[in-house]
Amino acid sequence: MAKEKFSRTKPHVNVGTIGHIDHGKTTLTAAIVKVQSKQKLAKEIKYADIAKGGTVRDETKTVTIAAAHVEYESPKRHYAHVDCPGHADYIKNMI
């Protein structure tokens, strides 16, 4: 089945979260999506889905090993957000 044609009605902004491991990149991404989904400006996505493919260290920490892509909107813009892992080797090779 073919996907619907995307119609761009708002300016588009690309956002990327990169930084050191355990500095809250995925938590920030999940929080933004949660707030926007409550306002019906994003599809609800749980933290565990954003941190997919990660290794759970304990109840509050998941080591992300794959980049995640989420989309959300504000009243004026559409956002494409890429949440990147924070491992030194990943950051070094990405830059």
C-alpha cells in the first residue's frame, strides 16, 4: 500500500541531540514528544521506543545504541528530531 503524500504546510526544522553518554539526550527527546503529544501535535512515543535497541542498565538508565528519528510540531513549525547515541566512538565517527 502506498503512503499518503506528505503536504508541507509549515516551515521544517531539523533538530539533533548529540552529547556525552548519560547527559539526558534521549530523556529530553522523549519529554518534548510527550508534551507535544498531549497538545495533539505529535504521535505519542514512549521513552523505551526512542531508546530502541538499547541495553537496560537499571530502572532509570538505558544505553542507546541506535539513532532514533521522531517528528513533532508546534503551532508554527514541523520538526524532525534525530536522537543520537552518546558513546565516544559514535560521536567521534559521526563528526
